[in-house]
Amino acid sequence: MPALYAGIGCRRGCPVQALDQLLHEVLALHGLQPKALRGIASIASKADEPGLQQLATRYHLPLVLFEADQLHAFQAQLSHHSAVAFAQTGCWGVAESAALALASLGHAHANLRVTRQVLGPATLALACGE
């Protein structure tokens, strides 16, 4: 079973229930197991988001945060470029960029396994490393 890395973007105050629901739906839709998850990533400006912190705790996973300039390095691999995300964060897509950034930490190459998925106030993408 390949290791999966979740990248999450969310609006301020996004509840853990919304994040957990999105994660479960995406994993189920793609036939993936929660036990394959190795970490959750987002942008550094979300460091104080209780929902993200609670999700990482719930799954006993590290929450790794990246600065916008670190995420910008993955722009060419994004399936979607959001002008809104760029205006608010300085990167073109938090979920996909963060998933790729985390997957690339321990691997030579990182690829999106599941592109950006949206549910209400949250976005999620899954990456794997090779």
C-alpha cells in the first residue's frame, strides 16, 4: 500500500467534522485506506486552525505547515490554479501544493494521487511519493 499525504486548504473556522467528512469521502471514492495516510499538510497561515489540528490529532498524524514560497515550487503540477487562493495565500492552490510538498520530503518525486476535491469550506488533495 503506497503512502499517502493529504494536503488541506480551508476557510477560517472550518470545523473538524467538515474536514473529516471530506477526507472520508475522498478516500472511499478512490478505494483508499485511512491507514495509508502518513501526514497532513497545509499552508503556514493555517497553523492556528483548530479543525486542522484536531484532524491531525484524530488520525495520529503530523500536521506539517509550509510557507507560500515553498508551495509555489509545485505550481507546474497543479490541476487547478485559483486566483482567489493566490490573492489570499500567495500560492495558486493550497491543497494540491501542500500534499505534493509533504510527499516530496521523503521521496525523489511526488505526484498527485487525487486532485483537488471540494466540500463546503474545505479542499483536499492526496499525493504519493516515489
